[in-house]
Amino acid sequence: MKTILLADAAAMIPDGATVMIGGFMGVGTPERLVAELVRQGRRNLTVIANDTALPGIGIGKLISAGAVKKTIASHIGLNPETQKKMLAGELEVDLVPQGTLIERIRAGGFGLGGVLTPTGVGTVVEKGKQRIELAGKPYLLETALRADFALVDAFLADYIGNLYYALTARNFNPVMAMAADTVIVEAENIVPVGVIAPDHVITPAPVVDYIISHA
Amino acid sequence: MDAQTIIAKRIAQELRDGMLVNLGIGIPTLVSKFVPAGMNVYFQSENGLIGTGVPPAEGMHHPLLTDAGGKPVSALPGACTFDSAMSFGLIRGGHLDMTVLGALQVDAAGHLANWMIPGKMVPGMGGAMDLVTGARRVVVAMQHTAKGQPKIVKQCSLPLTSARVVDLVVTELAVIGFPGGRATLLEIAPGVTVKQVREATEAELEVSERVSTMAV
């Protein structure tokens, strides 16, 4: 794990990168990192996230700035700009059921090719997918998702990169931290090693590549 | 009593002590207001919380404690938080006793459409497909009609949320179940007639021999 300045962290992510971003309606999204990507004028990102938040909040900032070419998400309903850009053909949106999205990311991070889920069987979600029957029950084969970068928001990060999350800001973060080539963490608090007790570490330090330093 | 209150009060009668329940946004959220006194029900928010409580007093909210709509909530004693994989493991894995959701359409067999109107409104399915597919019991909370048009139809014209059929539909006029895969009138609201329910319903309605009045 290395510490990195905010601007340098954002500069590592090139135009066209595939980026997983933690958060649920903006809660648990690395807000400073997202804002810095906007400031640096990033373009053509593929964003994998639960949702596109609201205009002006979290991933909503990237959408408004035109930084996103494609998003893979479960919900865009609270961000009218996402819907507008989608209908105008400026933004590709791949809608995935939330439980399927998190499992595809988990599969990507856990070394699995995909998962079998009953969700989506007999709906438009099934289109183009393989249906597999096991013990008489139908499932869809949903393939794993990985990204070039995971942008993770943690409540506590210790000096070596162990992470702890707070309340409902955990959501997609620890799962995404497993599923990208490079994991960049924005932490609300950076604390000495030992402050997070071993039993309370949610993301182990070895999977974290960078922690954004304060200023 | 307004329509939403009738619906929420009636659905609250489906709650049992110790249940794990997920409430959708809108009318379903109101159900938590009518939990019978002394009953302990665990409410899940799919963004990662069991023990969801009412919004805290003005100025007391925590920015990292919200419901699935991103709105501030409180956490009751005994609450726990978890990541989204755990949250949907609870939902799909048979651990969620009941889900209450809104609907755009429900058809005569109990199929639900509640996540998009093609070309018009495409908010995404969020957790709805997993909830309807995975919950032990699926209860729909909705107004009986929308702009005068029936929402209980012969066949859904909108994209389905799941191949799995719902267990119960509660509206301000009626309670409808689907025994044997057929929409069946089980209860009517006080002051409402079977004829009125039929007129507001496009699907053929079987009428249970024991139609009772909703106790709201």
C-alpha cells in the first residue's frame, strides 16, 4: 500500500478506464476523488456502481460533467440527467438487478467466472443469457465483472491499509475492493495500526493499493 | 381514512413477531407506522441495514445512515449493518420473510410489473427483481386504479419484475390473493361493494365464499 495525493490518484485513471465506484445514492462514495476526476476533465469512463446518485452528488457529478460513456448500474431513477443522457443516446446504460450486480462484482473479485441466480428468469433481464436448470429450478448464468480501478470510500483506514466502514456507507465498497486491478481508497479517518481491531477489519490491507493522503 | 392509510394499516396486519421485512418506497414505508404494539419486527433496508427506525429528530441525522432511497433513518437497538452482497443474500436466500412493494400493474395470475414503462420511465429495477424473486412472501401495496385506469389487469403490458407471482395485493378497495393462480377477492374495504371492486378491476375476479370486510 502506498499513500498518494488526491490529484495524483485521479491522474492514474486514464480516459476510457473501467471504474467501480462504491456508494448507494451517494452514501459511501469517495466524493473528493470523484470531484477531482471531474476537475481533471476525465472522459469516456465506464462506471460500474449501484446507481448514479443525484445531480451534484457522488457519481452524479461525473454524469453531469459528461465524463461517463457507459454505466452498469441497478438504478438511475433519482438522477434525471442520467435518464436524459441515456434517452439522447449520449450515455449507454446497462441496468442490472441490484443483487445480481453485487454478485457479479463479488464473482469478479473472488475468482469465479460468474454466478447462477433465479433473479431475472422470465423477464427482459434474461435476454441473451444462458438459462441453466439445477434440481428442477431455473437460473440465469450471470458473468463476473472486474474493473481497472475500484474507488473505495472507507470510514477508517489504518496506516497499512486495513479498512473499516460505517453504517450504510459500506454497501458495495468492500466487494468492489476485491474486484479491480488497482484499488484506491479515500478514507474519512486515517488511524494508527491497531485502532481497527483484527476482528473489525472488513477489507484486509493487502488488497488495497493506494490511500489518498490528507491534502 | 385516506387510501394510503387503509392500505398500510391492512398490510400491518400481515406482520408477525420476529419477522424480517423489507418495505419499498412510498405506501410500503407507511406500514412501519402501524406495527402492533409489543410486536418486534425487523425492517431491512437493502442498502445494508436491519433495524431501520423512523427518521431521527431534525438535526440529529447521520449522513452515513440512510434508507434505500437515500433518506436519513435511525437504527433501533439491536440493529446491524452489512454490505450489499450480504443484503441480497438475505433477500434471495430465503431469509426475508416478507417484502412490501408498489406496483404499476398486477395481472390475473399475480404477476407484477413495477420497474419500467418502456420509452417513458426507466428508473432501473434496483432491488425489486431480487425482492420479488427471493422473499418468502410478496405483498403489493398500491392504489386500486391509476388516473381511473385499473392496475389489476388481465395480462401485464409492462415488463415483468419476476416470473414469480405475488401472494397478496392490498388496495384501498380490496385485498386480493391468488390461490390456484387466479385473482381472488378476499376482503373488501368498509363501505365498498363487490360490484365496485369488480368495476375498478380489469382482470376477472373470483370471489371468495368468505369475503370479509377489511378490519381497518
